[in-house]
Amino acid sequence: MRAIWKGAVSFGLVSIGVKLYSATEEKDIRFHQVHREDGGRIRYKRTCSVCGEEVTYDDIAKGYDLGGGEMVILTDEDFADLPLTTSHAIDVLEFVPAEQVDPILYNKAYFLEPEGAATKPYVLLRDALADSERVAIVKVAIRQREQLATLRVREGVLLLNTMLWPDEVRTPDFGFLDEDLKVRPPELAMASSLIDSMAGEFQPDAFTDDYRAALQEVIDAKVEGREVVQPEEEEAAPAAAVDLMAALKASVERARAARGEEPAGGAGEPTPISAARSAQKAAKKAAKAPAKKAAKKTEPAKKTAARKTAEKKAAKAPAKKAAEKKAAPRKTA
């Protein structure tokens, strides 16, 4: 990893030199726009919409759209007087319980590494922060922008999470929030049962980006010049539930079956899933019976002919012996 920022954590009168590293990276597969005929990259020129001339970076300024076609242009001198701190410091403002910070406020994550002789105070802050079960609310200027952030401990390392400002979080304004919807206690109980049947421990490594893996397979196949095999289609998403209780019961049973547990209520009233399974078994038995009869009917003709010939020979044998006895001459004394 490459450090993207160097500074110090200001903790009271203690200053802890640190390096900042991006803690996450996007794994999305990125593409370039190319010419279909020869694969050449598509380039875009920076042109002015008024005079049509191509513009260099030195002639580009920042403009704020006032609406109605009006634009106010800001220069470097306008930005020079802004109250943006230039010090590379992470100022600790206060310590708060972690549960008081809404996760929606979190933006980007960075690892902090102690620099030089700052290892001991770094470890001291880390351990004290972990023992307090709190997070530090800090302010830091990264990439010419002052940001609110938190400091917390993750796997023995201080983690800086930049945060959105409160006015950057939208308020949901949906019509159903004003509707007087009533949920029946049995429905709530069944939904809770479904949650319990699907409860588990979160293990991030158990989940994968199937789309990215499939896309990488397509790219690799193109490179190797081999045939691309289409993956099997996934099961269609279930239709919207008409009977909420029936859908909840079926969901609970399927979750229990996936865990290898017995259905609730033993051999009681069949649920939609158990009824479907019983019907499937009955259909298989009904399909096997005609198959056996058909196997008997399709016995090879040679075996059938051989059996009939043997039966005829067995029937003629006694008659032949009787005829031989009658034809034989009697002995005289």
C-alpha cells in the first residue's frame, strides 16, 4: 500500500505522527470506450461551447451555475481566502459511544500507521480507545476539504472513517409513511419466526460478487479464444405474495429445511411446500408403474420365441414316447 497523506493525531497535548492509507478498494471491472473497427481508444477534446475552440488545462477555471444561463467564474485568488486548514492534523474533538453514530454517515475508510517514534503513543491511544468502547470524533483536511470523521479500532489498527455532514443525508419522504397500516399479531409472530430461522453469524467471506466473476470469465475466454459457456439461469424470483401468512409459513419451512431441521408441528397440517413435495413423490410413483409394464411388454423377441419353442418340445416329448411303446413288437414265449 502507498500512503496518501502524512500528519499527526492531536490527542490533548499528545501528538502522534501517522501515515494514512486507503482501507478499501473497488474491484469493479472497468472498460474503455474504443472504436469497434480497430479497437482504438476514443478521446474527447475540451472545447468551449461558446466559441468552439479547444481549451488547455491552464485556461480552465471553476464556474458555478446560477441558472438561467448565468455563470459565476471563480479564480484561484477566490479560493485562497477560504477558511481551509492547511495543517496535516487529525484533531480529536470528543469521544462518543459507537452506537450513537448512524452508519449512514460513514463515507470512506483509511488505515492509520504510526510513523517513526510514534508507535508507543499510537498503541496507547488504540488500547485506551478500545477499552472505552467509544469512538473519537475528529476533524481532518484531506484533498483540500475539511471533513468530519471518526477514529476507531479495527484488528489492532486505528481506522479513520470520514463522514458525511448531516445536511448531506436526505430525509425519506414516501407516501406509505402517512398511511395507517395495521399488522396483525399472528403475522408479526410469523415474521419473527422467519427471522429466527434465518439467523446466523455474519461472515463477509461467504459472499461473492457473482456478476464480476462471470464477467471476468467472459473476458478470459475472449483472451484465450475459447468458447464462452453461458451460466445456468437462476430460479425466477417469487411472485408477490397474495396470502401473507401462507408465504411466511412457507418461508419459515424452507429456511428450516435448509438447516436440516424438522418442520414445525411434525406431521400436522401440510404447508404449501410440504404439499408440493408430497404431490411430487406421488407423481414419481405413478410414473414408475407404467414403466415396469412397458419393460415387460418390450421383452426381446428372440427370448420370447426361444421360450415358446422350449414349451412345444416339452409338450411333444411324452406323446413321442407313447407312440414308440405301441409300435414295438411283442416278444413270444
